[in-house]
Amino acid sequence: MCGIVGIAGLNPLEPVDETRLKRMRDVLRHRGPDGEGLWVEGPIGLGHRRLAIVDVAGGAQPMPNEDGSVWVVLNGEIYNHGALRPWLEARGHRYRSRSDTETVVHLYEEEGERCVERLQGMFAFAVWDRARQRLLLARDRLGIKPLYYAWTNQELIFASEIKAILAGGTVPPTFNTAILPEFLANRFVAGAETFFRGVAKLLPGTTLSWSPGGGSAERRYWRLPADVDGSRATLAEGAREVRARLETAVRSHLMSDVPLGLFLSGGLDSSGLAALMAPMVREPIRTFSVGVPDADANELAYARLAARAVGAVHRDVVVSPGDFFGALPRLVWHEDEPIAFPSSVPLYFVSRLASEHVKVVLTGEGADELFLGYNRYRVTAWNERAGRVYHRLVPARLRAGIRESVGRLPTALRRYPARTFLALEPEPRALFCENFSVFPTALQQRLLADPTLLAARDPYGEALGCYATAPGGTLERMSHADLQTYLVELLMKQDQMSMAASIESRVPFLDHEFVEHVMAMPGHLKLRGSRTKAVLRSALRGAVPREILARGKMGFPVPVGRWLRGPFWPLVEEFVLGPRALRRQLFAPSILRRLAEEHRAGAAEHGDRLWLLVNLEIWQRVFLDGEDVAGVMGPLAAR
């Protein structure tokens, strides 16, 4: 795991400024405290910060091929590099290290841009081909590793994190306000855009190539399966195949020359990884968990149970509300964006704990999207089934009257019926998107000071586009859409919070061959009645304690709403209702005050909404105003 940066000047006569490149590289020191590297030749420059995992002594980057005609910087791990090496050596390539990075160099020499199609792993890399005068940027299939880029009149500039691009000095930190409706609705921005105008994500499964003579081109080299398996495999048959394939994925992800461990939440996914991982290593595995003081949001008892079941050496940490909010400005800086999910903060604290003992951890990210583990899958399936009967039996005029009656209920009584087929249209936008939106469209129309933002951009456009082109029924399509939108944001959280503590996180559930197999499985093997992850539960039966196998998903529900209603109400006063926040004129002050007052009084639950607004203001102070993270919470101390 590392940090990469680079500059490709559009003018071949203007050399790269090494001082700029070093500044970009060293902003990412947290991603690679073990080493640094720089390579500059005329208008091309590559930089690297290294967290040494494989071939600790010999894997320095930027790395050339034998004659220096190809140079690469890589962030990530190539799990099949050992399998590729004999074929490459037989083709005449001479290795000077045991590093997986060197396999990327030689594979590029053989395959060119198509080299990515033979790589198994998580990666973002840049290759400069001196002979062809061509730059190639690539990102892994699922988007496990990040890569951002920006075009200016002078250059193409890229990096593992946006802050490094900003440190280059040619891209100003300007708020891309066009994304605001999407952020408010979904917590994040899907697609290529970011919060910064002019800075883009390289999308998962995509390459970007550029040369002075040929210009630039993007290519999507991998997609999710286009078909769902129509065979009538039984649950038992599906479970046996899932178990075997998951074991293979876990074994491949244990590749390391340094100590590794596991983030253990006490849920099915991470407990399953612990059970499969433990027999594959010689020493007891090391597991790490995090909790908060509130009993109803604490899974530590289950995590300890799972650790005991596999004989792990277990450690955990409890994050107080004060530590939670005190870390927020620094973690917003690390994430480059407002923090979408409160669970990002505990993830940083458990990463910091793990970094004292290991350099690599496995995590259960991705299983919920693959196996339909979220409650929203179950709710949507129920709404769809019940809604079909309701619309068939109840006349349209009566349905309209019922919908209006639900809308007139007091806020406290409206909350649940408003999320059912009684109030929702039977189509994906309502059932899949609006029903789980933080700020639904109707509320945004009152909240946004500039209503043209909402008119110009469909907040659900990316998700609905993925849904529309996916195979299968509603459940399969939801899963496809989430893997390409929601999961990408979760992976960025995982990457940036773990790298903030200089630790590498790996996601065996997202081995691309495993993903291809599971995504081709029909939804009825995953969601059976109200039972989520059915085939995975069956696959792990006998390996995971019964108490964990039978429990539902908790999802680390950090009680932010309760905290903001109580002793941390001053954060709302400062970052949502304060004069500095209101002067930005993004939102209608009257609606902000109503949301805040309803929440504080307990008349409605707006915790998620206030969380997003607080984070948005902190992000603006850190990145747009240039305020030091240490001073962001200063105004609260003066209260």
C-alpha cells in the first residue's frame, strides 16, 4: 500500500518542477512512511511514498524495467504476481526483485494496456513508456484503490489522494457545487466527479492513456457479469461453491512479508473471514475491534466471541464521543471530502490500534452488496411484492387518497408508512432511491438556496443508470448498482481511514473472480424471505459461532443523532446554524433551523442530515478556507 503522484506536461519543452512533485508526494507521507522515490525526465515526473509489504528490501519505486524504457509507480497489491512471474521470465524478462510491482512493469512490456486484464488484486498505477511516449493510468476492477486526476492547460496531474493534486499548485480548491444534490441525497458522489471542480476520479475497471501525439482516451476493461445464472442450483450447492471460492480468495490475500491481522466487527462477514483465515496461518491470527460507549451501538461482545472461537489474539478500543468529534477535522482532511458515514471515525481508531501490531489487515467490505445483506434490500423486496398486490386490488383514486392521508400525518407518525407502498410509486426511483435518501428531493427543493442545482442534476442518475443496464430482477439490479456506486464510496472510506494510520486493508470478498461468481447467482439464493445473506450463512455454517450466524446486521450504528441532540449540540449551532456557515448561502436558513430544532426537541430524527451538514461545513473550512485542522473546533471551545 502506497501513495503515488505524477505530472505529465503537455509542453515537451517544459520540464517538470521537482519541488512541486516532491511537495505532492510528501503530502501523502501517511500512505508510505517507509520510503520515498522520485523520477523525472523532461516533462514527465513520477513520485512514490512506500508502505513496505512485499519485498521490503528490494521494492523501491518508481521502478524501471531492465533498460529503463518503462517506469511504473504502483499503489496496491498484485496477488497473482508469483503465478505470472515464471511466464514472464520464460519470455526473457530479468527480475531484480521479488516485488509485485516489477511484474506490472514486465507484463506491460508484453501486453501493453491490456496488462490490467491479467492482474488479480487491488491496484492503482501509472506507467510511463519512454519509447512510445505514452502514459497509462489504471485502476482495479472494483475501485479498491483510489486514483484522481486533473487536466490543466499545462499538464495532466494525478495522485492517490486529491490533497496531493491540490499541493501541486495548478488546481485551485474550488467547490464543485453541481454535486450538492447528489451528496445530500446519497451521502456521496458516484461517477467521475468529485467535490473539487476540475478533479476527477478514474473509475473502477478503467484505464486512461495519454500521449503528446495521440491525446487521451479512457477504456473500460472490466464490467460486472451481464447475465444471471438461470440454473436451479440448490442453496446447499451454492453454499459449497461459495465456501470453496471464498477460501481461495482469503488464501491469496494472505500474501505478505510483514505481520497481518483482521478487522473483526462481530458480524457474519468478518467472523467468516476469521474462521477461514485462522487455519491458513501458523500463528494465532491477530484481530482488532472498535466500539462506542453506548450499549445499543456496541458489538464488542460478538467480536470477542468470534475471536475466542478461532483462538485469536484479540484487541479492541472504545471511542468516546469527545474523541470521536475531536478527530473529525483531521479525518475530513484525510478523506478529502465530507465524511459520509459516521462509522469512518471508529474505523480510523481501530486502524490506529492495529498499526501498533501489524501492517496489513483483512476486512469484510463488499459482502453486504454481494449477498444482499442490507436491510434496504429486504424492505424494497417487500414493498415491491406488497405493492403489486395493492395496486392490482385498490383503485387508483383510493390509492391517491391514502397517499395524501399519509402525507398529512404528524411527522412522528408519518415516518414508517411514508416508506411503504402506501406512499411510494412502484418504480426504482421511489423504492430504491428516494426511500433511502438522506435528503429526499422534496426536502431539497425547500432546503437548497439555488434550486437550479436540483433541476440541473438528477441525484440518482448514476445509480439508476447502473440499475437500468443490470441483468435480473429488482434485487440483482440493486446489487449491481450498489457495487458500482455505494460500495466505491465505502472502499474510499476503508482506504483513507486505514492509510491515515499507515496500515494496508485488504478485501477478500472483492476478489474479482469471486465477485463474478457471486454476482451471477440469482437473488433468491441470497435473500430468502426475511433472511439476508442466506447462501453465505449456509456456506459458513459450522465455522462461525451460532450466535453470530443467526444475528441480523447491526452495521455499526454510531449514535450521532443522540450525541448531537445532547452534549454535542454546539456542533450544530456552529457548523449548521452559525453565521459563518450561513454566509455561504448554500441553504435556506429557515429550513436549517427547523431541522435542527425538530431534532433537538425530539420531534423528528434528523441525525443523519445534521451529520452531513456539519461535515460539509468542516470540509469547506479545511479545504476552501485553508483553515488548519487543529483550529477548526476552536470556536466551540470559546462557547
